[in-house]
Amino acid sequence: DAGVIQSPRHEVTEMGQEVTLRCKPISGHNSLFWYRQTMMRGLELLIYFNNNVPIDDSGMPEDRFSAKMPNASFSTLKIQPSEPRDSAVYFCASSLSAGTATEAFFGQGTRLTVV
Amino acid sequence: GDSVTQMEGPVTLSEEAFLTINCTYTATGYPSLFWYVQYPGEGLQLLLKATKADDKGSNKGFEATYRKETTSFHLEKGSVQVSDSAVYFCALSAPRRGSYIPTFGRGTSLIVHP
């Protein structure tokens, strides 16, 4: 398996523009997580899905952020409109939740810079 | 809610020194505990894990023991190498609404000098 695949790896955009981050989880995994990493706040959980259904989005910072998982092999995180304070590394991770805790597999991240 | 606290970094050591990175947790029930490592420009990857009290996880010379009585999961290595320089994250995973949700500490940067 190729692991969790995120695109793009780097994104530079102007304030006010829409940004869409993409994630392909590992095949067979039923849980998907979006995290944001910054020096100030560390690794923050934004939202997670179980069997493609959003379970908890309480970590999403504002209504400007939205996430979807239309099927088991694809998820998006959208920021509209983007702001400079959204600059961070965004990670997607997936895992298999099957009655016991298993490791989360991370993608390589998308480094977002909003200017 | 669940939380993980780990020592602040950076930790700076000379090659072949002994490493300890402290980690304590707060959780309801009995979580599984993990250490992840992040190399520059990459995502987090699992280093080791322990799923119940007194379990010892080990990998690549690193070890950590699940101590329920002290709610701790300290990471140790007897002799570090320059290639161990990275950021280390302690994490717990506990069930929440049908999923096992990883909760991470802030990370501890390790710098090993030759």
C-alpha cells in the first residue's frame, strides 16, 4: 500500500482565496482524521470521520473550514476564505478502528502558506 | 477530556548519551499509549506502543513502559545516535463515539550532536 496520500505538498495562496486540501486514506481503514500543526499550538485535531461519516468537528476553528468524505477513499478539507493565520501544516491520518486501538498512519502533510 | 503532557524541548545530547523523554497522561478508562516520531518534512510515524498496564513497547533501541499507577509512558534509549534527531510525540488512543481517537502531546525535539 502507498500509505496515506495528501495533495498538494505545498500550497501558497493569497488571503481571501479558497484552498482545498486532499487526502486518500489507506484502503480498508475506517477512520480518518484531519490535524493542523503549528509551532504555537502543536498538533490539533480538526475533525474525524468514521465510516465516511463526520463524527466530531468541534476542533474546526471557524465556519471558514469545512471537510467532506464522499467515499471511503477520498476526503477534502476546504478553507474559504483563507487568512494568513491559517498558515500551518495540515495532516491527514487514517486508522482501522475495530474494537481495539491501533496506530494512526499519517500522510506527509500539506504546508499551507497564506500571504 | 483526554490529554497528554510531555516534557518541553529541545533536548540536546551528545552521541551515545542516555535519553529520557517524560510523558504523562489523563484519560478515562484504559487507553492505549504510543510514541510517534516526526522527521523534518515528514508526517508522524509510529515508533512503539503499549496497549495495557505494565506492557513494554520497544523498537530501534527505544523503550517505554505503560505505568498505570503513575499514568506515565516515558521514552528511553540507552545510546542515542545523530540519526535519532527528530521530534517525538507521546499519544494516547481511547474510544470515543465509535472510533479510537489519537490525542497527542506537544512534541519534544531531540537534537543529537556527534
